[in-house]
Amino acid sequence: MNADAVKPFFIYNTLSRKVEEFVPLHPGVVTYYSCGPTVYLPQHLGNMRSYLFTDTLKRALRLNGYEVRHVMNITDVGHMTSDQDAGEDKIEKTARAEGRSPKEVADYYTELFIHNLEMLRIEKPTVPPGQFCRATEHIPDMIALIQRILDRGYAYVVHSGVYFDVEKWRGPGRMGRLSRQSLEEQFAEQRLEHASDKRSKHDFALWVLNQPGHLMQWDSPWGRGYPGWHIECSAMSMKYLGETLDIHSGGLDHVPIHHENEIAQSESATGKPFVRYFVHNAFLVGMEGAKISKSSGRFPVLADLVAVGIDPIAFRLFCFGAKYRSELAFSLDAVRAAQRNLDYLTEFARGVPDGIAHGADSDWPQPYFERFHEALNNDLNTPQALAVVLDLVGESYRRNDKRIWNTLARMDTVLGVDFEGIRRRAASERLPAEIEALRAQRDEARKKKDFARSDALRNELLARGYEVKDTPAGTVVQRRN
Ligand SMILES: [Zn+2]
């Protein structure tokens, strides 16, 4: 660990409703589980905000010297159209509508999801390295956990399935600890039909039985069936990260039902605290009225932004520019403002020569890094951190001193813009002197309307392997691939 690693890191813990200093269970290592997508639809921009938040938290922890052991799931079975077991399996519903198998649906939307993550430069989970945990690949782990819950007396088996006995898990520090809502409050919004043989309407399914119409089924000690949605997160997180996790994150909508149920399942089975810091991000709002081409009738997705000329990284900066616990209002204008910030940073990065990038920084940027680091450690104050990055670049221009590259590169480990990639690509595009001379001569010829000379110079450039384009800004020359 370097000197930067000793700063305390503060984060808002939904369990305590307080900003707390983060201290991991095991020094130097953070175990982190975040809830992933249910793969039956494209993930909209609001979903992507949640994954960007996870990515930023991981990167900020790493800036503090921690090794982050991060697991994320892919829900490809068991998530019903209601979060409370009612309705139809979301994957199977799409499969029927599209005439495909559930696996084809899950594979297609998983691939689309991963492609979106890559476009946003969101890092993949680290445990297992670079892999997402698919629910359908962890059925034996779920069955084993359900058996433990049954053995401890917190679940029961009836005709329609194995249910968690919520009434038995009532009491101080149990159901409602996270949401601070009574069961009645948590269920107040629900007007759903529940399986008639459940002991209480609050009980939730661990394993569903006797649903012959369901396509995805597995053998279990209780009969053929399939898992409920909540059990996968408990089973997969504990399998890879141990029975007590440092951090568990997800969208605010997961607080009342999904995360309460995860705590109940895990703690009833192990008798140990499941999660030490629960961290939740607020929503992206205002997408209903967003005017983006092709997006009518659904929330906008990343491809909609790309279609109107916005770089996915501009959306990354847009999200970085707001605190994760605040609602963020989506509008195309606001994302375009983020694109202008990105253009400003990109232009700077493109102009940094090798000599400066490979050399030492000046002394004056160091306090900027300190401020950046402090902002992140203060409950992930990303808008403040972004302001520091923009200030640093502005100051570099004012001083006419580009020796800030190492500082900027360290900030970029969290910001995720890839300044070095931008700089390298620009450097490789730079033209050899004699080609640049021909390009300049051609601009001159065109200005004088000397079209014969302009054409001759064009042919000369083509013969040397360069593409020539006429633009309002003059001749643009690029090496042919
Ligand atoms: Zn989950």
C-alpha cells in the first residue's frame, strides 16, 4: 500500500442510516456482492446507472489500496413478474412471446448486457475472474442452502413449494431491519394472489414445486421444480465470498423485499451477520419523457444515445457528475453537457506528447489528487471529484504546463475515461512530417482554387497509402488500414 492508502473511506450504510467509516472484515480485502440483471429485456439507462455506481465504488476502494473481491449474478431463472413470487417467470414469458427457448433468451440478453458494460468501461466481476454467476449454474448451491434453512426450522415444504417462514423470523433485528418497515408496510402495495397453501402471505418461495408448465426444472430433495429469485443471491454470494460480506449493493428498490429476504435466508441458515455495509443507489428519473430516436414506448438504452452521436463514456461522466444517493434527472441536454466535458478532456489528452506522458509530473498537481481522493472517500462524492479533474486540466492550460499526466492517469483509474488510450490513438494518428507538408500544400492549393495542383497532391497522398477527405475544416488525411 502506498501513502494514499491510509485515508479513511466513508460510505452510507443503509443498515444504520448513517455515513460510516468503512473497515473490512479482513485487512486489505473487500468482499463485495452486487445484484445483477434479470436477462429478459435490454437494460435501460437507469439500470446502467446502477452498474456504473458499482464500478465506481469498486474503483474507489481500489484507489484506497484494497483488493476488491466482487461477485455479480445473472438472473436467468426464478424472477417472477412480481418480486414476490406472483405471476410468471420473466425469462419464460419473453421466451414464449419470442418463440425462443429460455436459454436462448438469457444468452441473448446476457451478451447484450456485457456489450453495454464494455461500452461504458465497466469492469467485470473479479470472482470468479471476469465471470458473472448465472443462477442456472448454481442450482446445487441453492438446494444446499435451502436444506440448511429447513434444518434450522425456518422453512417448510407444502404442495406448491418450499417457503421461508417469515412469521418465525419476526422480531427485533430480523425482518424489517434494513427497510425499517413492518411486514404490513412492506406488503401494503401488493395486491396479488398468493399460493393458497402458504402459511402466511408474507412467506416467500425458496423452491417452487408442481408447476408442470414451467420450462426450466431441476430435481431436488423436495421434487422437481425451480428456485425462487431471492435465494440465488444468498447462495452465490456466500459460496464465493464467505458467510459475512463486507459490502452488498443494489438499487434502492431492492431494500424492502429482495434484500430483506436475502438477509432472512442467509442469517437464518448461518446464524451470522450476512452483510456489514448495505449500499444502495438512487434512480435515474425523467426517462419517461426522454425524446431519443427509436425509444418510444420504452426507457432509453445506451444504443439510443449512440444513435444520436453521444459517446457511451459521456453517459459514464453524466452519472459520475451526480451523487449516487441522489436521484438524477435524465435529459438529452444534460448528457450532451457531459459530452462537452468529455470532449474537453479528450482534447487535452490528445495533445499530451510521449515525452511528457513518460516523464515526471510537476509538483503543483499533487494537491489536486488529494482533493480528488478526499471527495471519493467522502461517501463517493463523484461530482466533486469530477470538478477537481476539470479544474486540474484548466489549470494545466493556464500554466501552459502539461506535466500532470501521472496525476490524471491515477484519477482515471476511478473516472474510467481511458486517457492513455485516447492519447496513444491520437499519437498513432499523427502524421509523418512529409505527409503533413503535402496536406498543408493541398489546403493552400484549394484555397487558391488551383484544382489541378490540389488533385495532383491528392493522388500523391493516395499513392503513399493515405486516405484524403475534404472537410469544412480543410483536408483530413488518415493512414489507410
Ligand atoms: Zn440480489
